[in-house]
Amino acid sequence: MSRVLLGVLITTFAAAADVITALDDTIERRRGAKIKAKGIYRDPVRSSHRHCVKTSGLRWLSLMLLVPIPWAQRVWALPFLTVLAPSERYSAGQARTRN
């Protein structure tokens, strides 16, 4: 589906221009015992160069098409693929249970 959506976005917004993509990771702050793929990550919004703030949650990676929108007079990031990127500890535990 993401390939089809990317094709539609390119033909609609970037047919005559170069295709530029961007990748962004977002932390969805979640707590609770039933949320299995959560991890502890550095919070870039609340951290500084000298002070590191950690937060617990799910990390999502989004791949976006960057296109200039004429009526907005700026570049928009249009997401076409978003995946959950589980923590290393969760992934290692999943690999052990599969074998």
C-alpha cells in the first residue's frame, strides 16, 4: 500500500520536480504492562546538549515525501510509510522466543 500511495503522491505533487524524502522518528509516550514493544529513549524535545531526558514509549519511524505546496508557499512532508521500531531489548526477547 505504501508503494501505491507514494506513486499517487509523486504523480500528484512532484511529477515535474526531484523526489526528496525524509525520515523522522517520533516517540509515542506510553506506559503500562500490556504495552510490549516499548523502550526507553532519549527525548529530543526535553533534552539539551548538557541535560539528557529519557522517556518510555513506542518509537515510530515515518518516511515522508517532501513536496512544495503552491498555495501554502512552503514545503510539506507527506508521510507514505510508518512503522513501529521496537526497542533492542524487546527485539532480542522476541528472537529468543521464536527459536
